[in-house]
Amino acid sequence: MDTSLQRFLSQIPTVFGQLVFVASLRDQRTGRYSHNLLNVVDGDDADRALCQTHYRIFSRWLMFGLAEQKKDLEEFLAANGVSQAVLNYPELVPRALRDVERELYITDLETVLELLRLERSAEFLSRES
């Protein structure tokens, strides 16, 4: 991975945050990645490097257990003031992905989001009592 991109990503404290960032570098219409942090001239090289980086970060998050995914996602949401309701998580998957990986990601993330919703509901109910 390009060192300037690596340095930038290391400043993002959560793996989910890194995933969101790298996914944002992909043009949704063309599926191609680009960013000026890469020290490459050729657009195909930048696309390939960012595609590989996206997949690597995605795989890292997917290898977490549910408890670690939940903790990482909670930290991301809290640090960025993002509501889980507006989280467009299907858009975060890399383009070079097997169906089983996509299904595992969706299942894990929906489970984690449901756990967060249940915790929030329990906290609300305990405050009301």
C-alpha cells in the first residue's frame, strides 16, 4: 500500500471508519477508485491499489468476532456523530467480493446494529423507570 495512504488510514481510529473512508473513494457510477493521496500517476494503478486496500480493510473487519465488530462500530458512530439509521452499510462492500463474504458482512452488521438498538432501548427504558 502507498505510504501516504497508509499514514492517512492509520489516523482513522476504527477499522469501520477506514472501511467507510476507502469505500468513499469509489465512484458509484463507474466502480473505479481514485484519490490524490496515492503517489501514482496511472489511474489504473491507483484503482488497483485502492481496490486491494478496500478489500484488505473489509476482510480485517470481517475477521473480527461480533463483540469486536460491535465495539469498533460503536466507536465509529460515537466519534463521527453518525446515526446507525443513516448508515448505508451495503455501499461499503468492495467490488471484488464473493457472495459468501457479502452475506457474512450483511448478517454480522445487521446483528451488531440490532444489538446496538436493543441496548439503546434498554437504556431508555431504565431511565424511564
